[in-house]
Amino acid sequence: MERIKYLEFAGKSADYIWSKYEELYERERKGVLERKRLDNTMSYLSFVSQVDAARYKVYGDEKYLTRAKKEILDIYRFYEEITAYAKENDIEIEQPFPMLGWMFEVAPLVKAYELIKDDAGFTTDEIWKIERIVEESVNPIFTFPEHGAENRCALKAVNMIYAAKAFPDNPMAKKWTKLAKRMIADSVNHWSIEDASTYMCLWVHVLLSFNEASPVINPKEDPFILYNAKYLAAMQLPQGVFADYGDGRWGSDWGVMIAVIERCASLFSSGELKYAAQKCFEYMTKLDDGTGYLTWKTIPILVDCYFWADDAIEPVQPAVKSQEALDDVIGKKIIFRSGWRDEDTFLMLNYKDEGCDGVLARDNLRQSLAVRAEKMHHGHADENSITVLSMNGCILLHDGGYRQDLESGAYRADYYHNKLLIRSGSQKVKQGFYDYARDAGSYCPVYTERLYFYTYDRIESSRTKIVDDFHRVTSERCVHFLKEENIFVVVDIVKPHRYGEYSFGCAYHNKHIEKIGETRCRAWSEFIGSDEYMREIPNGTSTKLIIDFALAELPVEVLPIKRCYTDETVVCQYFTGMADEYSDLVFVSLLVPEVDGKCADYSVNVQKGAKGCLTDIKLNGKQYRLFDRYRLESARADLNKRPSYTFEAGNSKLDGVETDGLFTAIIDEKESVYYAFVNATRVDYQGKTLFSVEPIDHYQLSFVNEPGISSWSSWDDTIQK
């Protein structure tokens, strides 16, 4: 794809705005007088001015120069007209942002001005007006400068540095520069504290933009830049859109995602990153007609895409499939992927907590912003949630949206996510679990970690842990992908820390969910909702999702809810009652595609033992047997020995499957038995040993002089019968 397409699409939005210029101008004027509030009203003019200025530089057409000049100066004209009218008519107009906002608007305006100032013939008075726009827009930052590796701080810094660059003789220019460099320093050589699809990318983009105005990094040698681009690319669905998580709207702000990837594709000559940018652009421009407000906000960034992209780099489809997105410290996301074709399967699990980095900045945000439901920063209470599931080009599970308003927990609270919900106490008689779980939505800090993620020939598995000190509970989510069947098995293991009354519920959401059995539902959505800033995203319905809760003894409820800006439905299987530190509670759910009304013919049964549970699935002439251990420590024999494992200490025997592994999978077929495991010394099936580690027969440093048995981290193999 040629880079000129970025400028052409941005130009389409700019032409639309120009065609309705006076209508939009008058609408904004009336809006200010009705609200009696001049609040960053003409921001779209700063966005479009950069596009028209760039088109003038690229095409040399004088009409774009004329447009850009008018768009810049009309911001001041609007301010003059409103204030004069208010004074004449004795109307008090509140002016929190007299010209433009301090976040997104100043840098595009300055970039536009810099592109055309030598050719536009600005008079001294006009330059003074432009300088006033910039000065009045950035000076309020001194009252709230912020700090930390996050988008708000970086955006304010980039606006100040561009202001100082454009108007170095302004009396405030040195102070703008000093504060800008002070704020951006928190982002240099640090990981972002953002955990949101939109804002992580925005932070990287702003850092790259700042660096163009005032170099603070060498982007080709900065690992944070490349890692974040690869992190983003890993979360791209086969269709081309990027997974939505945290504060973000499905498909919104796609320009900033492409900009980061294009810049890194050029910096590192990466065909795989080029592929990600092209795939996203092709997908989004089929859905986005360029007329929405959030697209107007994106178009100046598409100008950056044009200038940053390198047409000499050929796109290369990535070879990697399932993977960890970045790592298990900063990224904390696991991607299950069958391929890169539109119809391939994609599931993302997000287990990101606040972490131990950026502590002061996170605390400052918590004390400064009215966002009690937010995981700092821009994150949701979505630890161990399935943020997206896509099969055959249809989105079968998705995140719950950005937020309904600034103060409430919608849609950041845990009960808007596809995850296990944890509550202390229990609901009243005849009160449903979900109604009980819907509290004020305030964020409850937890600690998370990955126990394992392994890919094998026929199965892929992960296990991630949440330690919730507030509710005194540890929960672990196991996700197993049966690759040949295109089925996911989700096992949630819940371990209270002490005796008490608890309520737990495994929740999934969709536009439509209907019960087709006592514990089985069908879910689908013909579109993904959005707020007034975006458009609904159409979604295919040829593939629907069967959600099958495998434990018949626990109740299931299906309820209507407001989620993702539209009417949706939630299904929960739940437990409520007394439990203690010896109670190992389990939820098992199967996620099965139903394609054109046809679903795999299968049966499922769960056996619970003292040390773990065995999920038994029969379909297509195969028997899948998945063992998940409740507690890692139950496989240990003697803590004074090294290694401390013995098969006898950890062995769990359930219906012919004997293992001391943390996880063991058996696929029993007519002529062979396939097995895979995590952290085991031995696996037996139907009385036959499939795998065994011999005792150590050479010197091993130990607390006692006895040989131990080593545990293998993972292995898989096929044994012929």
C-alpha cells in the first residue's frame, strides 16, 4: 500500500468538513451560547488545518494553502466573535479553555502553521493571533502539569514543546520548554503505565512526535519503542482491527495505532509491522466514512503516517501464531491465534494488573482524577478477562466499552468483563448473583502472575493467577485451546484464604444470549455498540458462540444489561455460600463455535478430585481429558529435598489418568494416545506409563543426602496403542 493513501483518506475527511464549513461554524457558535461555556469548541479546525497544510506541501495546490490559513485564523475569529457578542448582550461565558484544549489540539495547529508559514503571507497581526491561540491554550498546563509515563502528561509536554518551537521569542517560551522536557522525562526509558488499547499507542505516538521537535531518544536504539510496536501488532485480529481493552472504543483511534507501527516499520525495516499497518488501514477504511468526530481527531495523525511511512518496505505476513504479547511483567496478555486469515481464530486474555512500576505517577493520578473505577491508567478491572474472541470473521466476545461517564464504574468495573467475579458475602434470598455483584464499581487492586503458557502440537494452554487480598481470595484461570476442534475450555479455580461467606460467578457478555439448555447458551451480536463519538461496528452472525457451563450442579442466570453503549445480555454461572482455605471451587466453561447453525456433536463431563479436576470431552471419535491441579504446592513431597518432587506425593488419579503435573492433557484415539503436560515427573494413562523421569543418579546439591526427581516444565508426545 502506498503511503499517499493515508493523506488521501485524511483529505476526504478534510473535504467533508470544508463542504460544511459555515454550517459547522454556526453550530458551534450556537452551542457555546446555549451552554454558556467556551470549552475547546473549535478543536476540529486544528485537526483539519494540519491535513490541508500537508496537502499543500505535497500537491502544491494553492487552495489547500488558503484553506489551512483560514482554518488556523478562524479559531481566533471564533473566540473574538463569541466574547464580543457575550459582552454586548451581557452574557457571562465560562472560559476553561479560551482557545484550544491542552491535550490534543495545539501540536496539530503548530505543525500546520510551520508547514505553511513561509508561503501563507501571514501579517504581523495574524501571527500575533496565532501566537495568542497557542499561548492561551498551553499556559493552563502550569496549573495541572501531571507526571508519569502516560498519555496526559506526554500530550501536555508535546504541546508545550511545539509552542516553544514555533514561538521561541514568546516570554513564556523558555518556561514552556523547561516544563515540557521535565514532563517528557518521565516517559524516556520507561514503560508506559497505560493499560488501554488507545492510550498505550497514543503515548508512544506522542513520544515520537516530541522527539521530532526536541530529540530526547534515539528511536532506532530505544527498546521501548520497538517492543511497544510489536506488542501492539501481536494484538491485531486476523481481520485487521486491534483488540479493544481498557479505555477504548472498538475500532476507534486506529490512526494512532497505524502511526506507531508505520514509524517502527520504517525505523527497523520491518515487513511484519508494515503488514499490520496495511491490514488495519484496509479494514478500518471500509467501515469509517471519515465523517465522525473521532475520525476528525485521527486525521492529523494520518498525516504523520504519510510522512513516517516508507513505501520501499514490503508487507510480510507474520509467521508467529499464539504468543505472549510482550511479556509476563509489563504486557501480561496472552494471544491464542490459529493464523492470520480473516476467518482464523483469535482469543486474547488480559491479566494485566497495575504492577510495581510507575508507583508515584499512578498514585498521583488516583489522587488527582475523579476515576474511582479506573486501574491506573485508563485500565479496567479486567484481570483474567477474555477481552476478545473471534472466529470465522465474527466477533464472538468483546470488551465492554470505554466508559459511560467520568464518575461511574461503567464500563470499567469487573462485572462488565468476561471473567470470574469475586465478592464477599452472599446475596439475599431470590436476589440474583449478578444483581448482587453490581456494586459501585470502584477498582479493587489485585496482584497477577502467569504460571504458564505453552503451545503444543495439538493443544495450547495458559494459566494465570489473581491474588485478591481485599476479598481474601486467589483465583486462577486456565485456558485450553483444542486446535483441531477450534474449541476453548476455560477452567476457573477459586481458593478462599480463610473461612467465610463468598459469592463467585463466571460471566460472559454479548448482544444476544439465549438459553438452549439448563447450563448451555447461544451468544451472538450483529454489531458492536459505541457512543456518540463513533459509529456502531457491524459484525457477522454466520458463526455464533455456544457457551456451555460443564458443571450442572451450579445455577446459571441470563440477564439484560446496559453495556458497550447498547442493550446487551450477560450469562453467569455462580456459587454462593460458605467456604474456607480448604475449599477448591471450580467453574468449567466450553466456548464452542456454531457455524451456520451447526455445532460439533460433543459430550462433556467434569470429575472433581482431591487435588484437581478432570474435564472429559468426547467428539469426532476422540476423547479429550484435561487435568488441572488446584494447587501447585500439592505436587511437592519434602521441602528439605532438592528436587522436592515425587510422583507419589503429587499423584492425582481420576478415571484412568494419573499425573503429578500442574496440567495434563490426554487425547485418546482409536490407534494412539497423545499427551502433553506442564510441570510433571510422570504421566500414566489406563495403567500404562506414558512419561517418567528417572531419579537423579549423580551429585545434586540438597539439604539431605537423598536423590530426588526432577520435574520437566513441559512435554508432549504420541504413543501408539
